[in-house]
Amino acid sequence: MDKDKLMKAIEVTSKRLTDYNDIYLNNEPAVRSQIIDPILTSLGWNIEDPSEVMPEDKNEEGSADYCLINNKEKLLFIEAKNLSQDVEAYKNISQLAKYAVSKGVEFGLLSNGKKWLLLRTYEKNTNLADRKLWVVDILDEEIEKVVLRLKNISKENIN
């Protein structure tokens, strides 16, 4: 993973979130294509290759917006929300956990473009709130902290 590429993607998407806030408030497809996709790309994922990034991965619980795959193994589901959605809300975390658990995927990520939350989808004797591994806000936190968190889901680090 190229740290400079990630920093540049964070800077560009931060500017978009600030300059076009109204667009992202109620437009999840814009969040996905203009915020999440560039960050995933900067993390080494080929978003156009379904062997790496499967969009709309369907299962009996619905469909996750993205599934990150390495060596044919599903590693991480990503659920995107528009900017008006709170990624820490129970209903959003629960939705992601259901998708991931139904496919045996241990980790999930929620993002509204601004906030990114990594979740362990199942852990015995814990509730959903206890399974949050980290939350980072790309507008309100130091870029070094954002980079540190997001690089955990880079293609080279995800395993």
C-alpha cells in the first residue's frame, strides 16, 4: 500500500465531503463512487475486478454494498450509507453484522464517507457495541490517525 496515495485520496475525498456535503447527505451511490471507491483504490483494491471487490454481494439477509476478497476468500463486507446516516447506530451495525455472519465473514466495515467503523461481526458473549474495533472520522481527525486505521483494510494488510 502506498501511504502517499492513501493520504492524497483522503485529502481529495475530505474536500469533496466539505464542498459537496449536500450531495452526499441523501445520495448513497455518490458516497460509494466518489468517496469509498477512491479510498479502496488507494488501499490497493481493484474495484473493477470481481475477484477482489464484489459489489452487492447478496445473501439471505440482503446484500452488502461491497465484499473484499483475497485468494477467493471473503474477508470483509462493507456497507455504505449516505452522509445523513450514523454509522454507529445500532440498526446500521446490526444490518452489517447479519450480512457478514450469514456468510461466515469475521469483519465488516460501515462508512458514510466521513466516518468509517470496523466491526468484528461475531464474538461470543459480546454485544454489537463491544465488537467495534475502531471508528475514524476523515474530516475531524488527524490524517495520520485516519491513515493508520484505514491501512488495516488495505489489500496487503487485510489478512
